[in-house]
Amino acid sequence: MAFPTENLRNTLSDAGTLGDKPGTASKRLNSVLVVDDETGILNSLQKGLASQFSLIETATDSDAANALLSRCHFDLIISGIRLRGRSGLEWIGQLRDQDCMTPVIFMTADADLRTAITALRAGASDFILKPFRMEQMQTAVGRCIERQRLKRENFLLRRQVTTVHEGSGIIGSCDLVLGVCEVIRRVAPMPSTILVQGESGTGKELAALAIHNFSGRDGSFVPINCGAMHAELLESELFGHAKGAFTGAVKSREGLFSYADGGTLFLDEIGEMPLAMQTRLLRVMEDRAVRPVGSNRETPVDVRIVAATNRDLKAEVDKGNFREDLYYRLNVLSIRMPALRERIQDLPELVEHFANSIAADLGVAVPKIREDELKRLAQYDWPGNVRELKNVIERCLLLNHQPSQSLPGCVPDLGPGSGSANDDDLTLEAIERRHILRVLDMENGNKSAAAWILGVSRKTLERKCQSWGVSS
């Protein structure tokens, strides 16, 4: 059954198109393939989209389009539904089966709701009715690009597994830290690869994020720990994979290089990367293009690489554990994050920062750290650096005692009424009980408020209180 043009447009808009901004094509999407059996449409789109795309190729049928796709990557496909030989829906369906995930805008003169739904199910980003004004096509292109941007942002939000400090600032005012910040500000706008070195816990990811924030790049900051997964999984995570590339690959997926396009890819623990993966990474860095696992298609990417390691990579090269050519490719510029013992004068600032932020997260009062406590902390060697300091401050907030009592070798005092500091007092159950009761006391026995602060359900809290014989 046919539908009026306006009703069909409204239906399609509700079905999944985003935004309504004509002419908002991203500068990174610079190539488009237009396929239609009407040469007038091809000529019109070639002129009308010239301001949005640096490369516009046209074809009158799917065979000619496939020939172009085999030679070049396209960021967008605009296709008619009725083509010579076979329909555009059938052709795009075949491309999807072959791992081509390029966004598609369909055009047609004769459309009904069933055709529209079939097109959207085939992976169409939008649907344009002929005849159309050029402003309508520009709007559709803008919607398509916005949808791709939101898709990437949503993926990164779901995948994010690390938390970065508020404001993404490096805390400290000693000469070493100020020198690092100055180098970051100077080199961040450049596209060069940067290697961040330093001991574990010194804030290498924080430095990488600062580089990205000062770079002016409009893409995302995408972190990955190269030592947290085996080679095959790491390859799929970085480069993506085609449908059927391995057992369990039920559909194609873009890799992190694609999601970092226009932004920064942070390769943490690069020294842990397997040698086979080092070879593939070097190839991608040189060619600036990625090929998903199981695919024969390469996709160009614009990614700034920041790598980090706590190892001596030059020594690893001498041992044969790290490729020498990749080492020199990564080490265009090196930034060394100082250990906490080298910047001990920053300790008061760091303690204050962690005390305020962690107290807010836990919903407890900000502790008052005495001067003599800061002196004791300054005498400690801090092998775990800033990360260890953060953990010490969190423990002191949980147990309501001074930070020095959380240092290794010191038995914590669990507060008044805890009894002697024997082994029973130091069990996880005892610590949990004391913290929960302290939060309950702080909330004047309000279990709903205490449960919200503790991040548990009221039912769980009541069950624990009942097992301890606590009624209010």
C-alpha cells in the first residue's frame, strides 16, 4: 500500500535518523560513492556534494560500484534502490555479508513503507525520496555522520574501564612536574607519536589524556592495556574483525583504531605486546590504514598514537623482546613521569586532592591530615607511587584513622571500642562491619540513606545488620 510522501518521511525519521543539520559533514568523512541508473542524479550530486567531500565517485550499476570499492575506501555510499541488473537493496545486502560496514543512504522514486523498512533493516542510515532538493540530501548526509559519531561515542562509554581524575589535570607544582606539563603543552598539537615512560603508578595515562586534551583533535581518547589480553584478542580489539573470521565472530566489528579515528589511541603497557602484534602495529603506523582480522579491505585512519611503558624498551630490544624498528617509531619523543619519591614536595597537594575526591565518592567527611602525618608520609619510599598514595588515603577514610597507619608494617587502629588489635580485628568482615556501622551512625540510623552511600540495597544492609544484632 502506498503512503503519502510526508507521512513516509515522518515514519522514516522516527525509525532511526538522527539530527537535522544540513551541511554538517565531518572533515574526516571525505569520500563518497554515488550509485544510480540516472546520470542526471549522478551529475547533480557530484556538484551538490563537492563542498562536503574531497572525493566523489559515481557508478550506474553494482558491478561498476564493486570495481570502485575494490580500489578505494569510501566513507559513505549513496545508492538508488532500482539499479541496472539488480536492486540496490540486494547489492548492499551482499556488501554487508562481505564485511563492508560503510554507511548507506538510499534513494528511490517509488517507495512504500515495506520498502523503507526493508532498507533500514539492510543497514541504511537514511532514505531519500526522489525528486529531492540538494538541501535534503545534505541534511541526510549530516544525519548519517552524526549517527556514526554517536555510535562511536556510545561504544567508548560502554567500554571505558578506567577513571581519570577530575579536570584531567596533573597534580603538583615541583619543577619536574611543571617541566612535564610544559613539554605536553608544546608537543600536544603536533601529530608525532609520543612514548610516556615511568614506574607503575606515576600517572602515565593522565599524561596521555593531557596530551589528547591539549592536541585540539576532535576525535576520542581511546585507551587499551596491551598486556591485559592474549595476542589474538588484542589483534581483534585493535583492528576489528570480519564476520566469521574466527569462532564466535557472528558479526563484523570495528576495532579501536577505527573508534579513535581523528583522536588519540593510548597503548598502555606497550612493552607487554607480543612480537607478532608488534609487526602488525608497525605496519599500521606506517601505512595509516587498518585491515580487520579476516578481511581483505583496508580502511585509512587518522590516529595519533601515545604509548606508555614501565619497562626499559631499549633493554628489551637488546634482549630480543621488542622490535627495534617499532621502538624507534614509537620513541619520536619521550616523556618521563617522575616517581613520587622524586617529587615528594608535591605530597601535600596530592593528599589534599585525594582526600577531597575520595571523601566525596564515599560520602564521608573530609579528614584533617596533621602536619606530623605529612612528615611521616614524606619519609616513606612509595614504591607504588601516586597510585599507592591514593590507596593509602582511601584506606584511612574507610578505617577513620591517620594515613601513616595504612602504610605497610603499621597495624591500623579501628577506633574506640574495637578491642585489642588482634588478628580477628583485622579481618575483612570486621573492617566491613565497622565501616557500615560508622556510615549508619553518620546518617543517624537512616538505613535508606546509608545504603545509598554504601552502594548496596536497603535489603542487603538490613540483612547484615540483623546478622550483627543491630536493630537501628
